[in-house]
Amino acid sequence: MGPAKVPPPQPTEYLKKHEKEPQLPKKEEFHYACEDRKKPAVPKKDETPLMGLKTTKNFINTNAVENITSVPKVPVKKFVDTRHGDTHELIPSGFEPIFVHKKDFGEVPTYLVKRKEEIKRAQEEYDQYIAENFKRGALRQLSEDERQAILDGLKANWEDIQDQYQSLSVVTDTYPKKQKKERLEAQMKQLERDIELFEKHKLIYIGN
């Protein structure tokens, strides 16, 4: 209880001048970032250059060969955005689709390759399952004539129900009329799904 008991400060540890001011880091020698590309100094007046040096190089032929064998420089693509002729580079501006220059441009994405492999593996498993059931005699494949006969029967049933649906009264003011209309609509939707199934799949298996 009471105030904290701390030792009293020593007389020699008094607060001195500038003691609580922030300490600056030590001075370091300054260097420019382009110092490594600095050109050599200009020769002094007492430094005499070498005189009397001659060369046997044919500058005309050398320049001609360099120009003939050199690859022409590709001009930088630019665009003008003001009537005063202010130009800017085209590629970093975002106006040009630079994704066409990527290494993997035009290749099939990885997720599509994986999806194709999964579909192929699932098809192989399904074919193996069908083959095993064929061996046991649990499945039977519908022939083309049977499939076409079933498909024609479904279409005929749909047309019959369609005629009944069109003969209904326009106003469904009673509960039996509304119930009959909903029942015919449900039957027509089911027949449409069955017809689409038989038209989409050429091979159909049924269980014995």
C-alpha cells in the first residue's frame, strides 16, 4: 500500500544539457547512384596525349559491312492523344493486348486438360461397369429399332396431350379446369424430357 518505493537518484546522475534530444545517425560519405557510370575526368593541361598514332582500319568499308549485317531496329509503338502531337508508348498504356506475346498463349489451359482427363477416366469406368453387367446378363442394350419405336410413341403421346391441352377453355375459373390444365402441362414436360433423353443418347441400356 502507499506510493512505490524506488531508490532516490544519485547526485551524480543529474539531467545534463541536450541529454534528451534525439541522436542523429553518424555521418556517412555520400555517393551518387550513377557513380559507376561516371565518365573519366578531363585531362589536365600538363597531361600530353600520345601523338603520331596511325591506324590501318578502313572506316568506309567497316561502316558499310556493319550497316549491311546489322539487324534493323524495331520502332517503338506510340500513340498520339492530343491535337498537339503528344506521344506516349503504346504497350504500357494498356491499349494493346500484350497477352498475345505470352509463352503459353494459344495453349490449352491446365484446368481444361485435367477436366478432359477426368471425363475420359469416368467414361472408362462407366464402360467397364457396363461390360461387367453385360457379362452377368443384368443389362440389355436397346436396338435402334426399339429406340426409334419408343421415341415415336413418346412423340405420339405428346401430340395427343397437346391436342387435349389446346381444346381446354381459355378461362380456368373452376378448380377442376385448373387441375386438368396443370396435369396436362406436367405430362407434356415429362414427355419432352423423355424425348430429349432418347434423342440425345444413341446407346440406351435397360435392366432385365
